[in-house]
Amino acid sequence: MIAPETIMRVAELMAKAERAAVLTGAGVSAESGVPTFRGKHGFWKDEDVMKLATLQGFLADPKKVWEWYDWRRGQLAEVEPNPGHHALAQWERMVTGRGASYSLITQNIDGLHELAGSKTILELHGNLWYARCLKGCCAELKHIPDTPLPEYPPPCPWCDSILRPHVVWFGEQLDPTVIEESFNVSGAADLMLVVGTSAQVYPAAGLPYITSRAGGKVVEINLEPTELSYTADFALHGKSGEILPQLLEKVRELVG
């Protein structure tokens, strides 16, 4: 049980934030029924990661890899954003509506933040609902909302190559533009909410510390304590789908 005064103190920070940032991880999506990366019922449980989530595996059998990713997308098509996703989208509208800045940095690739209505999203690991040219013929992304796909692998619409999932595979670097913007947002934030992440995987795990070192406040919302819990200004433990709506209700009361 989180003390009411703690909820109010965090809500006060949210109500006056001028440069708001959010970092989300798998825990947010898990509350919608999306399997977590490392859980015993996770996507990787019965599959060979090296064959399905590396460039080498894709080059060896692009049809198999696309079939598997399309199966994942088919599962996600049945999933809806939870109250935590919606609360963050609503907070964004409140923050930007008064002329302040807001950015959501996510490690999730399921697109649920966008579906809930969030607008300013930095996707560190990509998005399952988009694809890009394997050869990199252009920087444009191809939105692939339908599942199943009509063919595996899907052809590139811009050249004679094929499309690959727009996700970061093992052994690949994060998009330098996305990670640079994430660092910038974190360094500028006067408040960062860190929601549903174990705070173990870098560079994402380092972002809250950038905010803290720059003088911003850090609020952790997670089911269980993490390493970040000991340095965050506030650590709220419980379901984000329950805590975030409570916070938003108090923010609304404060701002009228």
C-alpha cells in the first residue's frame, strides 16, 4: 500500500513538470498480457534466439524468421493498452497542453503506447509493426499493420531486396539518432518516471541516472524493488496500471 502523501508528492511533481520524461519497460506491457522478454512464459522459451533474433539467423532463413515475427504480431493484435498506457498518454496531453515538453522513451516493441494515444515516443528497440529494407536502400519505414502477411519474407517496396523487422537484434547497435535523443531528453528532464523496467539493461538503465545527475527528479514505478529504487527520489511498488491512474487523478485535482 502506497501512502497517500507519497502519491500526492509525486502528483505535485507531475503537475508542475516543465520537461517531463518517461522510461518504460516490459513490465508495462506485461500488465496487458504481453509475455516478458525473460519470463518463463516469454516469447523466447521454446525458440533458438540465435536463429530468430540475429541478423545471421535472418540471412540464413528469412522466411522462418518472418513467420515467427508474424506469429508474435498476431498475438499482439489481440492485446489492448492497459490503464497505465492510457494514463501516460493522458499525462502527455496535459503537459503539452500547457506548453511544457514531454518525451516517452520505451524499450518495448509492441506499439501499445502509440495505440493508447502517446505521440512523442522514442523506441529504443524498434517496433514490430514496422519493417525496413534489408539493404538499407532508404531510411523510410514500412508500416505493416496486417497479420498474417501475404508472403514471407515481404518484398521491399523501394528496391529489389526484402524487408526485415524494424527491431534491434542481438549483436546490433541501437539507432544512434534515437539513443542520442534519449540521452538529450534525459539530461534535460526535470522529472522522469521510470515505469515497469528492471533497470538492468544498458544504455536504457543509465538514463534515469543522467536525469538525476542533471538535477531532475526520478520516480520509479515497478512491481518490485530494483537497483534504481535506492537512488530514485521516490520508489512506488505495485502495478503501473493501478498506480499511474491514481497519480493522474491527483494531478487533475491539482491543476483543476
